Amino acid sequence: EAAADAENIKALSLTIKAKVGEEGKLFGSVTSMDIAEAAKAQGVVIDKRKIALEEPIKRLGDFTVTVKLPADVTADLKVTVVAEE
């Protein structure tokens, strides 16, 4: 089951909109909770505690986030942070 979940997660590509100030820096940050909610909106449930973010995302761009699953299975999740208009 963890391997199937990993395939679902790898197939996902999340886009998160955030408010941006000068030089592409975010007002606030994108956290594991934001990533979990974005995944849930696409029909994939990920426990926010399983998302391995070293620190919250504070700038625009493409990021690869590791999701830890049972049985030592991990999956890389693509997250793109874009400016909210």
C-alpha cells in the first residue's frame, strides 16, 4: 500500500499561490500544512507530519519535498510556489 501511495504522490504536481513582496520573497511562508491541503484538494491525502520540510518555503519557484510513508518508503513531491494575483 505504501508503494502505491508513493506512486500517487510522485504523479502529483502541486501549485501553491502565495502573496509576494519585493524580489519574489513571500509574505509568510508555505508550510507542510499548506502542502497537505493542496494535495487533499487534488484528491490525495497526505499527513502533514509525514512531509519532510527542513524549513518553510519562503520564495517563489519549484521545490521537491520528501514525503515519508510507512515501511521506510519515501516519495518526492513536486511543489511550485507562484505569485498570487
